[in-house]
Amino acid sequence: MLGLIVYVKKYTEDHEWIEMDTDGVTGTMGITEYAAKALGDVVYVELPEIDLEVSKGDVIGAVESVKSASDILTPVSGKIIEHNSVLEEKPATINKGPETDGWLAKIEITDAKELEGLMSKEDYDSFEKE
């Protein structure tokens, strides 16, 4: 019997998330619902460049709203392989679905161990309520 690996979303204290693809190398990342609500109506998104090499914690872009602006940090190290160009035309997509259609970028991760230091959904929910 083959073992089925289930990839769950992991979260950072900076209110970003990453969800690994079934290939175990590619991750999709974005900001959490909590962050999107805190920002308010998103009016502009600065997306990371494709092929940009990043280290965990690097600024890869920004989200600007009518209330404020916030840098987006990468939860893991790797190379940006895709970004969500829909956000350039429709930045409010983040408000509608920050953890679905409002994803920011896809990254080819270089160190899967970095995922171990991130929070589960349950841990993040507890953290965000503090």
C-alpha cells in the first residue's frame, strides 16, 4: 500500500501561509484571512519577480490598502517560480479569498526542514487570538 502524504497549510507569526504541492517541492503562499481583514480594502499588490532567489524571512512584495501597507515575507527559502498576476488587475481578490484565489506566489523550496518551524492552523488560530 502506498503512503499518502497530505500537505497542510502552515502559518507564520507574520500572518503569511504556505501550502505545499503534492510534488513536495512547490509551495503556494499568501497572506492569511486575519491579515486581509486587518488591512481592509486592498488597492495595490507588489508581487515578487519570477526567478527571484529568496531566503526565509525576506521581503518578497507588499500589499497596500486604504488603511495601510504591509510587507510580505517569505516563510521559506527558495526560488519564486510564479506569481498571481490576477492581483495586478484585481488586488481586491485578496479580500475575497486571501487563502484561495488571492494567493501571491509559488515558490520552489530549497529546504523542506524550514516548514517544520511554521505553525499548524490550530496553532495559528490560538496565536492570532492572543
